[in-house]
Amino acid sequence: MLVEKNVPLQPYNSFGIVARAHALVRMGREDDLRAVLDDPKLASQPKFILGGGSNIVLTGDVRSLVLKVEIAGRRLAGETERDWIVEAGAGENWHDFVGWTLAQGWPGLENLALIPGTVGAAPVQNIGAYGVELQDRFHSLDALDLDTGRRFTLDAARCGFGYRDSVFKHAAGPGGLGLAGRALITAVRFALPKAWKPELGYLDLERKWAASGVARPTARQIHDWVCEIRSAKLPDPRVLGNAGSFFKNPTVTPEQCADIIARDPEIVHYPMPDGTVKLAAGWLIDACGWKGKSVGKAGVHDKQALVLVNRQGATGGEVMTLARAIQTSVYERFGIRLEPEPVFV
Ligand code: EPU
């Protein structure tokens, strides 16, 4: 086992923030964690699991022992009457994995194309886009207990998926089953339906479909449309550092929504099955005049106000300052508290 010291983390976070890990160990296979736990000095240190680094804001050097997940591998793990069960190692690149499943003839993940990050990070925040969430295609995952190194398997119910949420984002509490900081995901399995149906309900996709004149698009066609939509709106992290949507879309009661509509009839809102109303955080931020603005080297993307960007050289502190300023103005104008999506480290 190699413990790397003083490792630059800029290449490992999509925001491109400059910071260092005091110590970092690469997890290429399950036994790498067991080797860490067998070392009394390393075993007792606090640990931070790093996947693709596409959902974090580094606010300084990382003092915890960084476990960088690089477990590779993808295979057909089995099949049922309804589904192909497809498995990938946690360190696999998400978008490459999606492309590979399509090439194998197992559609179902095409709406989730081009989401940055790794397969192992995908269940942590239950990634979602264009009408599909990870939980809609999830089968089960394997993880290692960070204290004992023992492997365990979780099905969807035990992952506690919610909107950009799972059991991996919550600390263990009285009666709570939170696994934040307690588990390292090693492999994820997906149930991809043999009777595949296109998901074209999201407005942007519907528009692409209508413009194409195609009667029944293939999964590859939907994949390509999703890539086009994302590329037009969302900055490529290799060019302009970012962590995707910076805030979750908030939900309000129908009464709160009616109150806001009375003042701002244009507000973008979606009624939810549970009776609440989801608001477009991007619209709220845009309405407060933030699109294209900057605080220091941290800025708001000029094509999607929900995305904060690193205009080269931003610190995590500048990103936090900008995020707080946005939260304050949205609260003052709409009475809504925006909740950040990425994790501050
Ligand atoms: N809008 C504005 N101004 C803006 C941004 C958005 O008016 O600056 C309006 C749009 O016109 C649209 C609405 O807000 O009517 C929603 O915008 P969009 O379709 O771009 O989606 P979003 O709600 O901003 C969510 C996810 C994205 C996901 C897209 C597509 C969250 C926090 N974000 O964004 O996920 O790709 O839908 O499904 O739920 C991510 O989580 O990192 C992410 C990129």
C-alpha cells in the first residue's frame, strides 16, 4: 500500500479548486481498504472518500486521510425475466459507463448521459436528469464498512433514496441508519429493463424530439439529445470548473407558491405528486439578477444561473461567499432558503 503525501487535489475536483491532501491512498480493489485498516496509525485517522470530485467544494487542504476510489470493472452480473442486471466498479467514469451499456444493447441510462463523476458517487446523491433518477434503474450496491473493512450489500429500500439524497448523505443518529463517513461503495448494480421505453417527458427533450421528426427515437438518439442539451447549458468542467447544479430545487406548499405567483407570475414551478410544488432554483437566482455575475474569481454561469463556476483561481472560500450572497438575495426576495447540493470539505 502506498500512502502519497501532500497530493495536489486540483485535478481531482471538477471545480478545479487548488488544495492538497495531506495523505492519500488509492483504492483499486477492496483489499486496499483492508490494508489501511490493518495499519494502526492509518486506521485511527478520520477518512474522506473521494470519487470523481464532481460534487465537492474544497475549502482548504484536506487533513483527513483521502481514500481515492479507483475500482474498475463492468459486466453483466445476471438477468431476470424483466431486466438485465449490469454491474460497474465504483471508480468507473459514469458517462463512459452509460455509453458502454448502450453499446452492449442494454438501454435505460441514456437520460443520465454526460453527468460528471464516478459510478460509486452516483447513488450517494441519487443523480437525476431529464426525467430519470438513478433510483429508477438501481438494483443494489456493495460497500465496505470503514471501521471493519467488512463487505455488505444494500438494496434500493436500504439506500433511502430521495431527491439528490440517500442514506450516504446522513450521519448515524438515534434510530437513524445514516452511513455518511461509514461506508465506501465498491460496486453498483443496475436493473435495465428488457422492455425498454423512451423517457421523453422533460420539456427540453420533448422539444428535441418534436424538432427531429423521428417517430420512435432509439436510446442512442436520446443519449445524443441529452448530450446536446447539457452541452448547450452546462459548462464543461474541463474548460470552466463547476460542480453542476449548486442548489437543490426547493419545494414549497401550494399556498406559498400562490403567494409568489401573485407577485411574480412568471415563476417556473412544477406540481409534485405529493401535493407540494417544486420551484426552479435557477429561475429564482436568475430573477435576482445573478446570471453572469462574479464575486472574486467565483461566478454564476451565464447560461444556467444554478451553476456556480470557477473563473480560474477561485478559492473554496470565494465559492462559499458567492453561494451565501445568492442564498441571502433569494431569501430576501422570495422567502425561500436554497440548500446547496455539493458537499463542503
Ligand atoms: N431557468 C431560468 N434561468 C436559469 C436557469 C433555469 O429561468 O438561469 C429555468 C429554465 O428556463 C427552466 C427551469 O428553470 O424552465 C429549469 O431549468 P433546467 O431545465 O435547466 O433544469 P434545473 O431544474 O435547473 C435540474 C437538475 C439538473 C438536471 C436538469 C435536467 C437539480 C438541482 N438540477 O436542473 O441536475 O440536469 O434538471 O433534468 O435538480 C445537477 O444536479 O448537478 C444537475 C445538473
